[in-house]
Amino acid sequence: MKWEAWSVVFTGLSLTSITAVVLFLLVAINPKDTAYGSLPIWYAAGSVVLALCFNRASAWAAHRADRLTGKT
């Protein structure tokens, strides 16, 4: 059960990171202040990397949970 819970946690973090990507891209499209510069694009890129990492961690934890419980 422990690895299944970690899989759910990592999936939630991945979805949160995807939401951050959308938010930062929207800020980049319509900034409230010109001082933002290219920061929203950099933050969106970082959020994409985090989303991919959390997605892979979720898949790894789910695979480990299946392997420990004997499911295939």
C-alpha cells in the first residue's frame, strides 16, 4: 500500500506542475508588468521538467507496487 500511495502523491504533483505550466504560459502571453521579462517562460520550462520527473516517479512507484503485490 505504501508504494501505491507514493504513486498517487507523485501523480498529484505532476498534475500540479502541469497546471503551473499553463499558468506561467498565460502570464507570458499577457504579463501585468513588463519587468517579468522572460521569467514566466523559464518557470514554465522548469515546471515541464518537474511534471515529467513526477510522472516518471509515479510510474516507477506504481510498477514497484505491482511488483511487490504480485500483479503484472
